[in-house]
Amino acid sequence: MAEKRDSGGFSLADRVLESPFTWLITAINLGVFMIAWFSGETRGQGLSPETLLQFGATERMAIWSGEHWRFASAVVLHVGWVHLLWNTYGMFGWCAAVERAIGSWRFTVAYAVSGIGGAGVSVLGHDALSAGASGAGFGMIGVTLCLLWRRAGSLHGFLEDPAVKQQLVGIAVWTILGLVAVPMDHYAHFGGLGFGILAGTVFTARRLQKRPGLQAAGMAGLVLLLSGTLLAAAYPQPGITAMWGAQRAFDAGVEALDRGDHEAAIRDLEAAERLGLVDPALYYNRGLARRARGDTGGAGADFRTALECAPAGWSGRAAVESELKRIEATLEGASQERRNP
């Protein structure tokens, strides 16, 4: 019995065999999202922030605490159904074409380097909870541009190539949509694009292909650049804050204070401060925890800091002033005892 084929003369099995890793990546993306969707919390048509964090989205505080695997896990996790389907629709053609052009293992390396490198650039570039494969997808655009450069043979031919213009228009459209309509991680996009161009150069440049030693050196340089990016993103850098994580640390500190665990409250609130949170409520709650542990001087310093950074009309000002008066009265009493033994 003859095998049924589509209008292009190729069966589904033929298409899978032409680009097996593209299909595998698509299946993994769908599978990870389905597991997260049915086992985690949802919000509308997407996953809740808590579920995204649980299943591997990038977030500075989590990564700085040692969860470096998030650079990879974020590439196979998507925020919601629209995000997943849009990426699958938009990226499948790019990925399949690149895999057919350079081979499955080179495609897989380029895809992984672009996705993971884009995640690293995202962590360095902005403080956000982020997930998605579009950084890797932009990397495939980068590889495609390298293939078109090789075909063109000159800068003029490259710039005049309709396929090149199509790719550049695609980049522009995605970027504009991300600026005016749908929130997108442009750091991951352009980080992935950059790593994709570098990987594409290593795998497609004629000069490198003719000299295996030079190609190996190029690959080593790519790995070195990726490693440097991830190392820079994996640890706190001067001037880089983690406000999303700071808010989580603040919430944890308040919860610890409510249950009477003053040591944990101080630890979590100090973590929130290190991550960049400047909030009078942070200093007020830490002052309460320090006072409960007998650190009267530290509590007084926190209460004064709370008043200094509080905006006009802050509802907690009266409570802080009351606590500060109690602290000052206690210190004055202790001073009187020392003068009159």
C-alpha cells in the first residue's frame, strides 16, 4: 500500500527525519509546559510567577543563590499558551531550515549556545522573571544570516539579498511588538542573536571549514565567551539589583517575624536590603526583630532609617516614631542606671 504524502511530496516521517532535533525540541517545550500547567498554579492563560520559578525560569536572586541550572531550564519553559504557540509557530521554520543546512549536531550546539547565552545576557541586562525559547530562536536567525552571507559572497550581495531583508524585517517586527504590544525579553533575544551569529560563523565560514584547527579555536573561543557571560550573570555584580527576588525575601522576612522566628526575619530582610530594596517597612520590621532579640541599638538605627527613607504621608510613620521613643527611653534608662549605680 502506498504511503500517503502531503502536497509537497514528503510524508511527516520524511520531515521528522530531515530535522529530528527541531521536532524533539518542540516536543520538549510542549511537554515541559504541559507538566507545569497541570501540576502548578495558573493565572489566566499562563503560569503563575511561583510556578515559573518552580519550573526553572531565570531570576537573579535564585541564580545568585546557586541555581545556575536555570540558564538552561528557562530555554524550555514558556510563560503561557500564547507564548508557547507563538514561539513554536515562529521558530519552527527557522530551526528546521538551519538543522537541514548545517546538520543536527551543529544545529543543537548553536541552539543551546544561543538559548543559554541569551538567558545569561537577560540576567545581566535586567531584573525580571524570564522564560522562553525565543533567545535560541533569534540565535537561529543569526545562523541563517551567516548562511546567507556565505551564499552572497560579498557585502553588497548580502545586503541586496531578499532573504536577508526578510530576516531583518522579522527581527524588527518582533522587537517592535515587544516594545508596544507584548512584553518580550529583548536582552535574551539580542543576546541569543549575537551568540547565534558567532556559532554560525564557526560552523559556516569557508576559511574555518578548510582549517579544522582554526575552527576548533573558534569553537573554544565561543565556549569561553559563553562561560564568561554565565559566570558574570551567576554572581552579584556591583550596581546590579534583584528587586523581584528582594520582594520575595522581604515577604519571607515578614512571615518569619509573624511566626516569631526573629533570626530568620533578620536574615531575610538583610537579604532584601542587599538585593536593592529600600523601603521603610523593611527597616521597621527588621527593627522589630532586632528589638525582640535584644539588639536595642540596632533596632533604634533601623527605626531611624525607616523614618529617613519614608515618603511623606507614609501610614507607618506613627508606629515607627512610637517604637523609636520606646527605644530611646530604654537607652536613657540604661544610661541613668550606669550613672547612679
